[in-house]
Amino acid sequence: MSGLLRTVARRAAPVLRGHAVTQRASLFAGPAKEKIGPLETIIGLGFFALAILGPSGWILAHLEDYKKKE
């Protein structure tokens, strides 16, 4: 049993001491390949607003139905 504990301690010690390898994401920043027009922007923002506000609006519109116990 003590051999198992030594093995686990040897593997865990560097991680606990902070010598872990730091992972870094490779990001690419640059200009867009294509320009996005105003109509596409409005449509995209509209879909995001619908996705965020739609479910809460549905719940608020049907609040009285949810209050009823049958």
C-alpha cells in the first residue's frame, strides 16, 4: 500500500507545486475576409434578441396559465 501512495505522491507533487505546463490558445486576429452589410447585421442581432428574449416573453405571456393548478 505504501508503494502505491509513493507513486501517487510522486505524480501529484509537481502539479500541486505549480510546475504544471501552461496551455496557451493560439488566436488569430486580423481583418474580416468579407464585409458584413447592415441588413445582415440587423438580421443577426434580431435572431440573437429573439433567442434571448423569446423564451422569457413566452413565459410572461402565459403566466396565468402556469399559475392554474389542475
